[in-house]
Amino acid sequence: MLLKQTVTLQSADERLAFLVVSRFERQQVKLVALLPTGQPLTALEYDGKQLQQTVSVPVNLPAESILATIQFALWPEPSLRRHYRPEQGWTLSAETNRRQLWHHGALLLDIIYDADITLVHDYLRAYQVRIQTLEEMNLGT
């Protein structure tokens, strides 16, 4: 799958808007974030074992957190349930238009889907993200 999305990240002291192009394949995830001027911001590559981040513009974007949030938002629910187990303190709520992740009773992630808009509230890291999908292309064979 190939996704082109606009992303606005809002924290208490910072607001950052960028374009993200993501490519999801069975064995690899690639993501490139571009500033509105077209200048590369950061690139992530994940092969299922190792995460590599290339930063072009000095900005604090936590690669591991970004990847975990993307996975939580996009992975099928059965896969999430295998990774977030109740015996490890996780509670997962997955509805048609919303997913929530709790750990030992504390809400960590709240993701709301509304047409082509995804809203992410990361309570652990105290930021919100608004993602608008501009284009989605299935690369399946």
C-alpha cells in the first residue's frame, strides 16, 4: 500500500505540518516526511527488526513512537491483540471508527477515524496528530 497524507502535529509548545509518503510492504515499511516547501524532513525504514531514521532537518520526531502509532492505527485488530496482551497490562478497544490503547488502566492512545481524516491523541507523550489521506494506492500483486 502507498499512502500520501498531510500531517499536523501539535504539542504544548510546537506545531509542525508536513506531507508524508508511506509505503507498506509485507517485509518493509518506508516513510518520508516533507516540509510544505518540499524539503525532506525525515525518513524512516523498518524491516520488522531494525528501525533506521534519517533526519534532514533538525526537529524532534521520535521515530519509535511514530512507527508504533502507525502500526496501532493501521494493523488489523487480530495482530494488535497478539502484541498487546491483557496479561501484560494492555487493554485494547477497537471499534469501527475508533481505537484506544490502555496500559494498567491509563489511556495512552486514542485514535479516531472520520472519512479521510485520522485524529491521534498520544496522552503519554502529550501531543495530537491530524492526518488527512490525500491518496491511497494498493500495491498488491
